[in-house]
Amino acid sequence: MRRRLRAPAAFVYDLVIGDDWRGALGLAMAVAVTAAISRTTFPSWWLLPTAILALLPWSVWRTARRRA
């Protein structure tokens, strides 16, 4: 039973956090802020695309710098 639970948990961990935990944390924060802003009258549609446009180059730059 443990093996059946451990395999999906390991997959999700590797998918979300395994590559770049800082990027996953930034995206989770962006989703949380978007959810909080969506409850107001202020438009929140722009926050997630902006976060992705900021986090993706930052993540690629960090990875390239580490491997060089």
C-alpha cells in the first residue's frame, strides 16, 4: 500500500518541485495573489501571464549560469 501511495507522490514532487523549487514557489505565490486579487474589483487576469513571463527567463538564466 505504501508503494502505491509513494509513487504518485514522488512523481508530483519531481514534476512540481524537482526541477526548480524557486520557480514553483514563485508560481504558487502568483496563483495565491491572483486568487486574492480576484475577490476584489481590481482585474486580476494579467498577473499570472506576467508572473510566467518573469519567472521563465529567470529560471532559464539560473540554470544556464549553474551549468556554465
